Amino acid sequence: MLEARFTPRTVFMEIGSPDPTLAVRAASYVERVYSIQVGQVQQSARAPCNLRPVLCDGIRIPVPEATVDIAWSGDFMDRLQGEAVTEHLQGVYRGLVSGGEYLFTTQQPVAEVRRQLFAAGFSVVRVALLSLLLKPVRITAIK
């Protein structure tokens, strides 16, 4: 799903994964990877030079504004509650280029997640049709 979106000029951001495997693998396809790590930085023994680990709370996303083409967070959104969700979405939105995509999965009600994404500024929200019947739901939000 992600690999098909990668080009040599793509800037990719992975948020909240405790394992840097995806970030390391993505680095072989893209120009730059921000690996947003919550807790402690997990260094890979052979971390590529274009992979930048960033230690933060996952809510405030400290990457340069309008630089990320694709952001992925898996189920990280489900770990956030209340105002933290709003701040997280605003932080991701700030980091994305115009037309940039934020992909994630969630167990939360689709209507509420859509409302939060539009409130953060995203212009398009797509829900994978098959995942409406299954949990977690896969969502793509476009800036």
C-alpha cells in the first residue's frame, strides 16, 4: 500500500511505531524518512543516512512545515484521546505538503474521525470500503 506511493523524491514520515523496520525499508525507496518515535529512539544497526529519527510525544510533530508527502501512523491515533487527537492531526497537517497524504488505521467510529480530520484542515478523507465491515478501518486523509 505504501510502496506504490513512493518515488525517489518522496519524503515519508512514520509516526509512533516502536519498531523502525518500516522506516528503514522505506528509506531505500524515498528521498528522506522521518521516524517519529515516542518514548525512546530505536536506532537500527544499519540506519540509512536519509532516515532521521525524531523523539517526541507524537502529538506535536517537530518536522519542517510542508515537507512530508506521505505520513503513516498505523494505529497510533487510537492511543490518543481528547485534545491530543486534535493537536496530533494539526501537527501532521502542518508537516504535509499540499496534496500530501496521511494514512492510518483506527478502531474509532468513522464519523468522528472524519469530523476531526476535516476540523484539522484536511480537504479529502477516504475510507477503504472493505474496512467499513472490519476493524480496524483504514483511512487516507489528503491535505
